[in-house]
Amino acid sequence: MRAEALSVRASPPALRALGAGLAAMLMVAVLLPLLPRLEGSSAPLTLEVAGVFKHVTPEAVRHAAAPGLQNSFYALDLDGVKVAVETLPWVARARVERLWPARVRVQVWEHRPYARWDREALLSEDGVVFIPEASALPTDLPQLAGPGGQQHRVRDVYEALREHLSGTPFVPVQLQLDTRGEWTAVTADGITLRLGREAPLEAAARLTGPVPMALAERLQEVAYVDLHYINGFAVGWRDTRAPDARGAGVHAEKRHD
């Protein structure tokens, strides 16, 4: 038995009709998703706000976004709404998107505070300095300060000092870098550590050796430890005879390693 292939030839008019039909179907597939946009959307917009809210309220987000929602659904300036929401002090970033047929969704992420920065600002875990309302400043954070743009450096030195001085009475809760490059730390007991310039970690190395041994019996009397000296350190003593801390005087003595 021999099998033979049969071929069917369509007439030119049939091919043209088939091609026209396919083209029409393709045109419908392309235009159907755009039909609402071509017709326009007259339905009132619904604003959805999402996020984990601790310091920002959904109402504040809605208030910030509202001026940018005056246009029609497809004419919205999503970038403008995003910028407006991100001006809220505690908002680290925002994402704004359209949800057909008439919804706008705003997702927000808050700053996670790491430390207080200078007098009125906070430093986030991402190294961003931002200024919230004074009443919203947490009181249980480290206190850091420094010239503009130096927040990452100050934070790195602070973390290194805390690790290096762990287990000593000199673990800092405050650290400042001034405009002259001087580093100054303060402990939880109020002892000021003058760490000098450029190499605060090298200066702090003495706080794990000779300094605590020399001051072990009088730590409660120490006002400051000055580590500017290459071969020694200076100590400022509190005048414990004063009637209150505000009237306490300080006198210094220098010790050699």
C-alpha cells in the first residue's frame, strides 16, 4: 500500500478573507486593553494606603497625596504624588500605582531610627538624616553629631567604639565629631572621653588597659578622661563636695602610662 499526501489549494479570495479575519482579531486583541483608556474613566478615584504604620498615619499620607489626585485616572502625575508623600518626615520611600478601573494605591515605608542626630534630627538605619516633629523624637536612642555629610563616618566610629570598649565602664552612649576633627564621647555615667583627632580608636585602646586600672577605685569621681597625650592621659575630677551637680567643679591631673 502506498500513502500519498494530498494538498489542498485555497483560492486567492479565500486566502485574502482569512488574512483579513486574522488581522481583525489581532487588532481587537491589541485595542481591547486600551478601550477604557480611549473611552476615559469618569468614576471617582479611590485611594488605597498600605504600609506598616508606626510614626506615619494613613490620614497623613492621604492628606499629602490628595492634591495630586485631582486629574482623571490616566492623567494622574504618579511621580508628583510620590514626591508629595515622601516629604512627610518619617516616610523613607513611597510607591504609587494605578489599579484599574479607578483606584490609586500608595505604599509607604517608614524610616527606622538608629540614633538622634545633633539637636533636632534623627539618623535612620540607612544613614539618612531627617527631622521629625520635636515631640516625636525618641529619648532612648544614642546621641550622635557631626558636620554635614559625616553621619556614616560617625556611626561607624560609634559602633567600633562600643564593640572595642564592651565590658569596660567607658562604653559610649554619645559621640560627636566637631568641625575641627575632634572626637568626643560620653558614657552612660556621664564621663566625657576626649579622643583627639583622626584616630579615636587608637586613643580608646588605652581605655581597656591602663586607664581603668588607674581609676578603678574612683570612677564615680571622674568627670572626663583626656586621651590627647601620647604617653599618658589627663583626668578631670568632679568636686563631690559641691551641694549639687550643677555647682560641682572639676580639677584635672595628668597621669602617665
